[in-house]
Amino acid sequence: MTSEKKLGKATQAIHAGETQTSVAEKSGIPLLPPIYQNSTFRFTSAAECAEAFQDEESGYVYTRWGNPTQDILEEKLAVLEAGEAALATASGMGAVSVALLTALADGGHVVAMENLYSATFQILNEDLRRFGIETTFVDATDPTQIERAIRPDTKVLYLESPTNPLLKLVDLRRSAEIARAHGITSMIDNTFSTPCGQQPIPLGIDVVIHSMTKYLSGNGAVIAGAIVGEKAFITRAKEGALRNFGAVISPFNAWLTLHGLTTLPLRFTRHCENAAHVAAFLEAHPAVAWVRYPGLCSHPQHELAKRQMDAFGGMITLELKGGRGAGENLVDQLQLCSLAVSLGDVRTLICHPASTTHSHVPAEIRHRTGITDGLVRISVGLEDVEDILVDLEQGLESCTP
């Protein structure tokens, strides 16, 4: 670079102190991965720049195409999920959209779990349908229903397990066998379980999707998503739907999520321990009709949970005997537990799905799939469990028949 003394003030303000020397060329490596909070990358020659455009492995060009901070996050997540590669996105729904658009690039048909996160349901039932892509919704807890719904043009089997919000489980190994026998790409939203709760890829599932907004980042400060799978699929997703539709994660959110992941195993263990205590407490409470938690013996699929899950998670669903009014009373009375629609936070969060997360799902579909007006979902946080129980006890006093 030209001597800084010969440059104008404006030029100095932009360029002074910046050199071509990278951190890696000097001794001492940052203990924490740095954040590359920039939109584009510069080159030393036209030939070098042209090579980067032709061979993306040779260097970074533009953050919509790739970023070093994002790469570190993706490598860590791929290892945690036992996948070949991973792709970070701007949100969980960005991950859902990119995964589906990649698998359905030439059109086709989808078989999906009928009890899904509401935004995923809307994409499958409304948005993709406008593009001529149909979805058949089935009770995927029964593998025979999956098999019966498959058509010659079926391209994707889309699952959640545990489901949002009913915590139903799908036999992942059997579902993957069915999909592979028919040449179908199997996908699962693994947000509720995280790779610490279950690893779908070793069970045969092709593509794993996460809302990293939740447990993976862990503190409610990030919006982010991820896709994990075979390298060929991830490459198609990155070079196609992600780049062209623009659901690209920012370097700052990638950096925050990267550091959240470092404490995931510790945090998830505490989430599970606290949730087990809360579930047992709720199951014994007179205001509660029933509780769904995979770790409870009363869960209809507890044996399946023990076979395919390493830990039962921090999510609990309960039905109050007093219906919608009781649910509203409960969330209004709580003081420690926060009324919020997300999950996986260090804080305990509670919500009423019928009026919030699943309010856009038609009432007849909600009721048919079991999302009743008295349903309450709890994301158990990392507070002292005794404090969570005290808050729930005083809140439930207004719900006791």
C-alpha cells in the first residue's frame, strides 16, 4: 500500500492500520474464533479474483456466498450431528425453506407429519402448493401411514420428533428405511432434541434441520437456522436456494451461535434434569389432565424414546382440566416463568399454542391433531428447579377445579 503519510484523511480513515497480513501468518492464534463481520473480500490480482469465482474452495468472495465465521460454525455443527457437512441460514424457517427447495428443485410431492410447527405447515400446505407441489399429511407415528401416502412423484418425507407442541415421536430408523426403499429424501426438524438428545443421521435420516435460535444458541439473542446432511446435498443447497433466495446468516449471528454451541452439552443436561422434575410435579397436580414428556413412563411412546433418544429434552406439554380459561389464568399468574413463544432459552418459557404458535393453523386441523384450547407448552430453563416449581404451583392455584 502507498505510504499512509501521502494519503488523504478520508483515505487514511478507511485504510490505515489494515494490511494484507493475515492473523494466521503471525505467531499466536486467537483462542476464540474471530468474527469476520464483512460483506466482501478483496484480492491481490485479477487472476486470484477470477480463480475464486471459478473455484469457491480457493477463497472467499462475498458473504452471501460464504464467510470464515460461518464455516467454523458449520464444521462444528456437522460434527455434533454426525453429518458430512452443514449449512447455516438466517433463521430456522430459512433452513426449512432451503432444504425443501433443494430437494424439490424439479417439483414433486411431499409426505409430512401432520403435527408440525405452524410455519412449516404453512409452507407445505400453502406456499409450495402454489408452485404445484402437493403435500400429504399423515400421522407419522404409524409407519404404515407413511408408506401408504407415498406416490410415484414423492420426493420428500418431512418429519418432526418430538413434534411441536404435542411431543409425539416418530420411529426414525423405520421411517428412514421406508424413505430409502422408495428413493425419497428424508428430513427431520431436530430442534427440540438437539444433537445432544438424538442424532437422526446415524439412524438413517438424510437431512437434519435446526432452528439454531433455540437450544443451539441458547440465550435468546440470535435468529439462525441450519441444515446438516451429505456434502453433495449441502453443496446444492448452498450454491442454489440459499445463495439465490438469500436466507444467509450474518457473521455476527454465526459468531454468537458458534459460542453458544460450546456450552450446549452442559446446558442441555441441565434442561433435561429440570424438565424431568417439572414433568413429575405437573403429572401429580390436580389441575392437570395429562402431561406429555418423553421421559415419563406415561408417555405413549416412552419405549421408543428410550431406544432412539440419548436424552429426553427440556420441552413439556400439558392439558389443563379447565380448558382455555385455565391456560390463560396460568400464564397470567406466573412470575418467574416468562410468557414467550420461543424455546430452548436459559429462561423458562411458557406459551398457549392455540392462541400463539399454532393460531394460524385452521381450528379443525388443530383439534384433529390434538392441539386443544387447554394445551400449554413449557420450555424448561436453567433456573434452580425449586424456583420453577414454586412459580408453577402458585400459578396453578388459579386453575385448580
